Amino acid sequence: MSGILSLVCIFLYAPLCIAEEIRVLPQFYVEYGEVVEGDISSVSIEGVQVQQEDRERALVLPWYAIDAWGSGWQVPPAFRVIAKNSRIGYGRRMRGDLSGCASLYMTIASQLVGSESDMGREIFRGLLDDALIRRDFYDASVAYRCYQLSLGDPIDQIDDRYGVHVGIPMISGSSSDHQLGDIAKKLAEFDRVDLKLVQRLKQLSDNSVGDSPDSELLIKERSPSAWQTILGQDLYLFMYSAQANPDPDQRAEARRWLLSRAESKPGTWIDLWCRLAIGSSYIYESVAADDESMCSLGVVHLLHAIVRFQSEYPMLAQVARELGTQALIERGRFEEAAQLFGGMED
């Protein structure tokens, strides 16, 4: 009898041993058909952390890169919407549907501000690309700063000498229908140092600079060392001062500085930025002083931006076109608007 019991015990125990030996690890199907297999260490908004036998460090698979997963594992309920929206949004961005991508990425972005992860880098890169296409420089500045906080790799149109994104000048842009305001509030918790740049762009785009003039931008109150501590900051400050300084003499001084800078760097993005700011400043001046000649001077500088930079910087040239067209139409100069800007297609 004891022999039979022993055989029964062996028979029952054997499958358990076999099951232990052939334990199936979760599988994830990621980009380009690659299959990743390993033990799941943790799951977060940044993705699934997988520990593989041949790696010392765990591998983090961002949600946007996971196409599917094998049987035996399911996305936790708390991350299902994030996984779905990021994957669909990523597919849209790869197809060139930046607006469709951004609409999904915005549902995730506020939770990833300050995240040094592939997930954060992808989400804010998508929002940056969309903001640039919309020519919303406030939203672009928010997305770009968040991208920097995620420790993203260098991207196109960055001038390392000046530490600026060439596609985000200190001008109002074409859109004041900002979509990243909530993310900007979250950004303030992580990055108070650079927030003034974001705020100034919002003031320009909302045309609200007159309500709260920034005394730090009165050039006469700043020492040269103060605004040259960061390369490129002087350019931002003079561009803003030319358009927003409450003192007309200081606006004129800023325009002179910008013109000198443009002429010293002909054909560069610095030349383009300066022309945009000078043109915008003169248009503002024409309203403040009720002087049509100022508007005409502004149009001349905007034409510089279009004719000379259309090929290399088409989006910024389009902003110049829109500024010039709007300025002339508001003054009843419809024929000039059509002649100077109507025939210049994107």
C-alpha cells in the first residue's frame, strides 16, 4: 500500500516540477517586430519595466512602443487609457498627423512633466511639433522646455551656441488659442528659472503686455553682465522690449540694437528673428503714435523675413506674412496687402 501511495505522490508532484522548469515569461511585441521577454519588475506611467536574464539593468518599454503582449498578462486598469492613447498617438505622429497625435498626447502630458524617460521625451516631442505647425510659440516654448527636462536628445533647429530653439522666436506667433496652459502650471513646479520666457511669450500672444509691464526689460535698468549671463538671453530681451516696453524711447533703442544685430549676422536665423521683432514693433508703434509711416517700416522688415528666408524657415516666413497682412488690412490698405502678401504662397 505504501508503494502505491509513493507512486501517486510522485505522479502528482511531477507536473509541478515540470511547470516550474517551463515557466512562461511575459512577452511584449514592440516596434519593428522585436519581441521582448522577461520578468515584469514594475509598471508605471513611463511604461513596463522588464528584467531580462542577459541584462544587468531592467529594460523600460514605453507604452507608445508596445504593439501587443502575449497571453497571461494584461495592462493594469490604471494604465489602460495611457497605453492606448500613447500608442495610437505615436502611430499618428509617424504618419504625419500631428494634430491628431497632440490631441491624445495632451491627455497624458501633465503626468510626465519632469520625467526623465523615453515616454516623456516622445510625448513632449509630439506636442512641440504640433505647436510649431500651429505657430503657437507659447505652447511650443512649454513643450520644448518639458522636452529638455526629460533629457531629450538634441533635435533639429537647436543652436547650441545660443541655447535656443530657432523655431521659437520671441514674437506673438499666429495663434493665441493656447492648449498647454495646464502643462505650463505643472512646469512651474519643476522649472521656475525659465518660466519668465514662457510667460513673456504668452503676454505677447495674448496682447496683454500693457497690463503688466515687466520692469526687468527696461534696458536702462540692466547691466550688460546681467543679460549676457546666458547666450541668447540678450536677443530674447531686446526682442521683447522692442514690442512690449512701456517706454517708447526704450522700444526705439531696442529696435536699433536689433537692426545692428541683424546686419552683423546677415542671412542667419538671428537676422530673421530681428526682422520679425522689428517689424512687429513698428506695427505696434504705428498704432500707438497713429503714424502710417511706422506701419510701412514694419512691413519692409517683414518682407525681409519672407523674401530672404521663405525657403529655409517657411513657418516663420508665414508668421511674417500674417503679421504684415493683418496690419495693412486693419488700416484699410487692402490693395497693398494683396499686392505685397497675397501672391506669396506657403
